[in-house]
Amino acid sequence: MMKRISLAAVQAITLLFALSFNAMAEPQLIDRVVVRVNNAVVLESEVTRMLNDIKARATDSGQTLPRDEVLRTQITDRLIDRQLQLSMADRMGLRVTDAQLDQTIANVAAQEGTTVERMRQDMESGGASYQLYREQVREELIIGDVTRIAVRNRISVSPQEVEGLASMLEEESQNNQEMHFGHIMVVAATDASKQEIEDAQNRINRIMELLKEGSDFRRQATTSSQGPKALEGGDWGWMNVNEVPTIFADSLRGATKGELLGPIRSPVGFHILTVFDVRGVEAVELEEVLSRHILLKPSIIMSESKARSMLQSFAQQLRQDDSNFAELAEEYSEDPGSASQGGELGWSNPDIFVPEFAQQLNTLAINEISEPFRTTHGWHIVQLLEKRVLDASDKRWNDRAYQMIANRKFTEESARWLREMRDSAYIDVINE
């Protein structure tokens, strides 16, 4: 019996060693680097994850996609830009705290008519990772912040530009239009060689021929475009013609649904545009709100939880009697611009505030006091005091003109900023 047991034990141990040896002899590839971007990397898992996401969205929308190899090229390009932006944010010390992230996700859930817990359950039941979703949202917030910081100082909007466009908008207000348009770009910088420019021109001409022969624009954009919206099928969504990049504005003005425009030469390459649809702009009344708030900024002395609990206590107290709101704001609020005014922010368009603050103002009833919420500035409670609707005025047209010009310049400068970062970066695409 002892001999049989010993023999069985020896056989089991031998088998275990054999399996261990085979496992060591044949290591399994968990992940691999596909691109080196300066001191950072893009991983195969990132490319695969984005590829699967795009395929899932295409299936839901009934969109036809090109081959995986083409998609992988576009995705790799997008992830290189993303890594450059995140690296820049890291050098600038930009961070998104868990509290800010929680507030953003709560806002997303509210806009979709659900709760964060239900959103998490839906993701996990579908096989998705809620934790991965959180980190993707965090990255999107960081990229948005670094882009705004890097690009806004490159933008200048003069009073003369605003005046000129405001006058034109007012004159055209009766038949003003928005366009839903698409874009395909082939890169060819002004300092490119003669051969590179000729190759790019031949490529854009071939794409134009295929489109004229009936090829699907979105599919061609996903397959061939080197523009910022390639993975979205070149779709730029609805925009007023005055908001689009300057090089496109003249071509799009007066264009009709289904029209193909181009090729158009610019300092960065060749472009083709199409108009998916056209619509008239409905008259929009200007709504303003009168509100007041109390802001607490977390610090070494005051923790996130302490700031939130203090504001929760204030909110409960003020819902019983809000007559001392101004006193609390003057004593505790860390917003120097409004604390001395009892927390009052004056009549304002909600859109001038950060998104989380605007969301609160858009959902509160008159005299209602919000729950504590987090923005990039800190923790707030806000009370909506009054609302009013203004008729169309010079201010309305000036505000709209300024926003259109700023949006257009921001789009142009963002693309230029990314291109400059790429030109000065070390990028090594590693083939299998």
C-alpha cells in the first residue's frame, strides 16, 4: 500500500513538473507594445478594445465598415494623438479627482434618465468593465482640459470680427441655415516634397472619383481620411456655416443636400466635403437665470468629505429658512467674486458656467436649493432665484457671433496643435 501511494505521489509530482516546464517553455502573450510615443506606449489591448467598440456601434447603427487592417491604422493614429495629449497633461500636472469623476458620471446618468448604479449593472451584465469606463471618462476629461488650456491662448477674437458676423447673422436670421456635413482629408503639408504633394493629390482625386461613382462617403472617410473625424465616418454633425473652419466656409455656403465639394487645398492637405442634410435654424430665445451659490474648496485643511458634509448641512438648514443664505455665503464661500454679494451671481446665461454648474441651474425649480455637487472649482450648493426670457437683441447676436468664431478658431487651432506635437514627437510604430 505504501509503495503504491508513494508511486502515485511521485507520478503526480512528475506530471506537475512537466506541466510547469511546458508552461515555462511556451509563455503566453498577454499584451504587446504597438507604438512608442516619446516615453509612453500604445498597447495592442487598447487598439483591440477600440476596434471592438467601433464594430459594436457600427452594428447598432447598421453602418458598413472597411477591413480590420484599415480600421486598425485609423485607430492607431487616434491613440497616438491621445497619448500625446495625455503626456502633455501629465507634464502640466493636470488631474481629475475621484470626486470630480463621480460627479461627471452622475451627470451623464441623469441626462440618460438612469442612475449610476443602474448604469454600472447594465455595463457589467453586458460584459463591459465599469472600472474601465470610469478611467476612459477620466481620460476624456483630462484631454478636454489640456486641449482647452493649450489652445485657448492661441485664439484671439477681435471686436471687429464679432461686429461683422453679428450684423450678417441678424440680416440673415430669417433664412439662416445649419448644415450636417462630412469631411475627408489627405495630409500634404506646405513643406512636403513635390512628390509627396503629387501623391496626396492623386490619392484625393481617386477618392473623389469613387464618391462620384456612388461609393459611400462615410465608408470612404473611415477607410481613407486622415482627418480628425475619420473614425466617425468623417461626420462633423450639425454646424452653422460660420462655425466651420474658414477653408470650408466659402465652399459650404449655399451648398445643397448631397452635394460633393472639392478637392480643396489647404496648408495641411487636400479635402473633400459633402452635405448630408440642411435645415433652417429655429428662432431661439435667450434665457437668463439669477442664482446664488456657496463654494468650498478642498485643501489640506478641508477634505473633500468635510466640504461636502458642511454644504449638506447648509442645504438642509436653508431649505427650512433661506433668509441667512447671504450671511453663510459671506462667511464661508471661497468664491471671491460672489461671496461679498451674498453669493449672488447676477443675471447670466447658464451656458457661461462650467457644465456641472449649468446642469444644476437647468434642472432646479425657482427657489430650490441643490444638493452639494463637485466642479473643477470645488464643492457647491446653488439656489435658483429667478428666470427670464429676453427677446432677440444686439447682445444675442454678438454672443452668438463670438461663440461661432471662437468655435471655428478652436477647431482649426486644435488640429494645428496636434500636428505640431506629432511633428516634434518620437513615434515608432512596431510591426508584428
